[in-house]
Amino acid sequence: MKLYTTPMAPNPERVMCVMREKSITDIEIVNVDLFKGEHKSKEYRQTSPFAQVPALELDDGRVLTESKAICMYLEGLYPEPNLFGKTPEETAFIEMWDRRVEFMWLMPLAMWLRHGHPGFAVLEKQIAENAPRGEKGFRWFAKRLDAELSGRDFIAGERFTIADITAFVSVGFARVAKWKPNAEETPNLLAWRDRMLARPCGSK
Ligand SMILES: N[C@@H](CCC(=O)N[C@@H](CS)C(=O)NCC(=O)O)C(=O)O
């Protein structure tokens, strides 16, 4: 299999984190340079019709896109360690948190950066008022998540899951906005981030 990816970009990084946690090393990595517009080429669009990364080309030539779908596929192929839940209840609670983190944290962050950071003008027709809306949503959810983490070590419960991965790639992407968890405002998030950095997911 072949994974089309881009270093530092949050959605591909979600898949790369799953690969590191599951010690998956037999997938060929192909880097696509978004800032050079390689993903918009006619050739790449034949692989990924929406011109996005990540994209996983299967051995039979079919292509799977959408980071979460790729992560779920890898979970099926490499079940250990389990990241998506072992019982209906656990799976549902993990999914609840993963969706919250993706939609209420990663997406506002993407809006903040894509509309507010000059480096992203090549990818986005920037609308200035979207940046503060995204920033506000991102900062609000950071505080909300910090409060949740005062009572547990991981985003979705008592163990590391895909929800931690989605949150961890969000924190990585937030560095571009010069945002980091800090001891004054988000101490629990800071401690959680340090736990993530000590895992395979955090090692590059
Ligand atoms: N929902 C998709 C989103 C994929 C996505 O937005 N990828 C970004 C990189 S993180 C991309 O390829 N952007 C290209 C562009 O904006 O032109 C997923 O989860 O894979």
C-alpha cells in the first residue's frame, strides 16, 4: 500500500500517528507538497479526486481518502493496540470524543489558520472575519478540554485512543498559530500533551 501524505498537516498526521502507535512500517510513504500545489495536479487528482491528503492507495489500486476512514481501515488490518474501542459502549464514547475534538477544535483551528495566516493564502481564498471566529472557537474548546482532563488522563476515558490522536495532531497544528498548552490557562492539557509526546505517536 502507498500513503500520500504531507509532513505537519493534521489530517495526514492522524494516519501517521496511528501507524506509529501500531508499529506499521510496510506502507510506502509518498510526500505531496501542498505549498507547491502538487495535490492540484491532474495526475494527483486521479488518485485523490478532492485533491487532498491523506490518500491510501490499496494494493488492488483502489484509493481510500478521509483520514478517519483510513485510520479505521488500519485498525481492522492491525487490531493491536486497539484505538477505536472494544465494546459498543466504549466505541461510542470514543467516537463521541473524537467527533467533538475534530469538529469543535481541529476545524476552528483550521479556519483560524487558513483564513488568518499569510502562509495559507496559497491554499485558501482568505476571508478575514473567519480567522477570529476560528480562533475564538479553538480557544474556547481548549479550556473546555482542559476542564475535562482534570478528571482523567486521556481524552475519551481511561486509555489512549483515536480521540487522543485527533487532539494531539490539533495541538501540533496549533503551533503554526503560535498556540501551545500552558501551565496558567490549560495545565491539564499541558500534562496530557507531555504524556502524548512520550508515546510512539509523539516520536518522529
Ligand atoms: N476530511 C478530510 C480532510 C483532508 C484535508 O483537508 N487535508 C488537507 C491537509 S490537512 C489538504 O489536503 N488540503 C489541501 C488544500 O487545502 O488544498 C480528511 O479527514 O482526510
